[in-house]
Amino acid sequence: MNRHTHRPSRRPRRLALSVLSLALLGALSMPAFAADPVCLDANGNPIS
């Protein structure tokens, strides 16, 4: 019996899973980086 049998590496699957996890977390955090609404004064005019 051959002791050196070839087993497929799990590394590509883990790499794809980690990249997918990072992309999902990034997509979920996008609303946190959305542009702030324009600040208005008492008359409703934008403040620059």
C-alpha cells in the first residue's frame, strides 16, 4: 500500500471562503460609509 497518497489541498477552498467572507462583510458595512445628508440651517438652506 502506498503511504504517499495524494489528497486534495483544502487551501484554495479556505482562501475562497475568506475572500467571500470579506466581501460579504464589506457589503454589509457599506451603509456606514454612505454620504451624510446635507446640513441645513433654520431656513432650510444648505450650510457649506
